[in-house]
Amino acid sequence: MLSKIRRFFGPKKLTDGNKIVLNCEKLETRVALLENGSLEEYNVERTDDTNIVGSIFKGVVRNIEPGLKAMFVDIGIEKNAFLHFWDAIPEALDAGLEEIQRAGKKKNQKRIQAKDIPDLYPVGSEVLVQVTKGPIGTKGPRITTNISLAGRYMVLMPRNDQFGISRKIEDPKERTRLRKLMEKLTVPEGMGIILRTVSMGQKYRYFVRDLSILVDQWKEIEEKAKSNKPPVCAFREPDLIERTVRDFLTEEIDEVLCDNAEAAERMRNLAGIISRRSRNRITHFQSPQPIFEKLGIQRQID
């Protein structure tokens, strides 16, 4: 019977289904997202990359430029970072997000304005910031005090108590379900969350776990910042492998193929924190032919 079924449906092709494919070399890591063999997304990260975007630093205000409405902060790299006054006040949610008003939310007594920033952060004061744009040429990185931490299903804003849902989730019933779900979540006072597009259809327990991971991560960042003299890096943005697990390893992915045993095992460990079932979809792919050539990815890139 089994042989008849196989003859009817034909053998399963290596390119069938939705796949994440990783090619891990000494100098770079490449990640491809495939849909039935078609390249949908492609990312490269070189080993010597010094990308600090997303990283969090405790820095020291070195000088204030009222004419620029900005200050320069020493975060421990060659060039001081640029902090515009507007990037040092709590920001409104992006237009791509719907703000959710939670019951019992306390109203802010006084909204901080740009003119207040020099008094809040005088020269010599310490400030916890996140890099939003890397250094270019002679310019230092751009930073903000509006820190955010991305999880699988949500983004935690530890210093902003707003709540939002991605407008890409268009189904009214699903949006209503997610609003009710947000009301049930125990979010620490003064913090806010944004539900990402991938939160659509997910169970409540996944959000509880995601929130717990992010809150613990923030506590670790605060502790590192508190126990070290500035300038110091309190959090380094995850590398491409970790971001791939976090952002792309969803229920829609049938298989993850990685040509490096150590990287595959690391991915399994990372996936296990988020979803135990995801671990079983990660495979160390072994072939005498390079993995990107074997799956027809290289010709699509070229």
C-alpha cells in the first residue's frame, strides 16, 4: 500500500515546502528563506561585522548643542553618539500600529518635552540608550532613549507604557481576540508591548512565555548597566542565527537546513526556548555539494 501511495504522489522533492536554509562559513553566515524552492528572502552577515544597531549602552553625556537640539553621548566607541532631543522623549506609536487603551491605565502626570532634555541629562550625566543607526564616515551612531526589545510575538518597550497591535493583522475578529489577550497579560508597571504580525492565531501561553523572556532580558540589561561604570555595552543585538530563529522560524516553516553541525545545535537550543516542536524541524544538512547550490539558491542569488 505504501509503495502505491508513493507512486501516486511521487517522491518528496528537496525544494518542497517552506524552508530556512543556512550556509555557515568562517567569514560569513548566509540565510535564505524558500517557498517551494523560490527564494523569498536572503540575508548575509559577515563574521567581522561591527554592527551595533539595536545594541544598548550606558553612556555619558559629553556635550550639549542647543542649536542642534541634540547632545553627544560617549558610549565607548570611536565617535560619540548623536542623541536628538526628540529621541530622548517618549515617542508615539508608529502609524503602522493601532494603539490599544488598557483599562485602569494611569495617565501620565506631565509629558516630557524637548526643552526639558538638557535639564534631565546635563553634561556628565549617565544615560541608557539604544543605537538606531550605525556610524557612517565621520559621523557617530544615532541613539534613542526609547528602548525596545524584540521577541517572537511581541516587542517590549520597558520605558513606554503604550500598547499596540500591528495593522497588518486585518481580520476584525482576530484583532478583537488579541485586544482581549493583551488585557489579560501581566505587564510590569510603566512598560508597554506591541504585538507583531506573527502573533496572529497564536495561543495565550505563547505570549505569556514571550513576555516573561523579554522582561527577564530587560532585568539583566538593567543589572549590567547598574553594576558597570559607563561607557559600557549592556546588551548586544543578536546575530543573524539568533534573529533567524526569533523572526522566521514560525509554524509555516516546514524545515530548517543548516550545513554546520555546531550552528544547527545552537539553533535547536534557541528554538527550544520558544517552541519545543520547532527543535525537530532543524537539521544538520550534509552533502558533498554546497548547500546553496544543492537547493538551487545560488543561481537565484546570482
